[in-house]
Amino acid sequence: MTKAYLLGVLHDATVRKTTVRIAQKSKAFVEFLAGGIRELESSAWIYKEGKNRNVYIVEFSKSLFKDASIKTPQNKIDYIRGYFDSEGGIARKKHVRYYLYFAQKNLNDLQLVKDYLEEIGIKCGIIHQPSKSMDPDYFRFYIRAVSYHDFAEKIGSWHPVKSRFLRKKI
């Protein structure tokens, strides 16, 4: 795991004064993140949120990112992978056409990840608002079908559920 990957995952996190919290339904993904954070020589702790919810939290010190940056092509790939694992989507139902997408309320963040993808040769659709009336601050773009294989090969996923569905395209 790299700091660039975690910077991508942060798009689905809550940043507090001194810590970062990442909430997920997948306990396996939270455990994976905690292990990677520990490999980066930082403390991480996991807990379940509430008694009746299937939501797991990994929390760690915000100081882990004090010297983090995205400069190299590999940093960009790791960042995109983390972003996909937290804010990306993938078709899972057999009766629905296969698709990959990124969605986010922050248009500038979404544009940045699209630019990074295009830099490495992944073809993307346009950024659009799926429903201006329902949520005018929600944006999305798709990976073009011609780039599914390249996306799976170059970017991939470390999320236990998404990686399984993405492997079907390799």
C-alpha cells in the first residue's frame, strides 16, 4: 500500500482534527486498509459502528499524510486505484450491461482523476450530472468500454468485492 493509494481512498473518509476515519461495509477491506497503514509505520484501529449496523471503521493519524504527494506516474495509478476503491462503481448484476464509473460531489477532484486516467491512456466519457433535480452537486463519468481491459490491467482494485468483478474483464 502507498500513501498515494490512501490519498485516493480519502475521498470516502471523514477527516477530523487529528485523525482520519474510513467507513466501509466490507470488514475485509477495512482490515486490508489497517494492515497497509501499519506497513506505512502508522497506528490504525478498527471498530464496528453501532450494534446493529454492518459498518466498520478504520481510524488512523492524519499525520501519515504530512509528506504525501502525487507526482510520479505510479503515484497517479495508486491514487486512481484508491479513488476507485472508495468512490468508483462497477456493474455487478448479470442482466445489466457491464460498466465502470467514478462519482463524486467535488467536481474538481473528479476532473483530476479523469485527467490522470486519460494521461495513462484510459478513455473516459464526459463528466455529467446524473440527475440535476435530485442532486445538482453530484457528478459522474464512465470508463469507455474500449478501455475496460486497460483499466483492469493498469489500475485494478484492491477492494475485495470490486476486484472480483473487475477480474472478469481481464
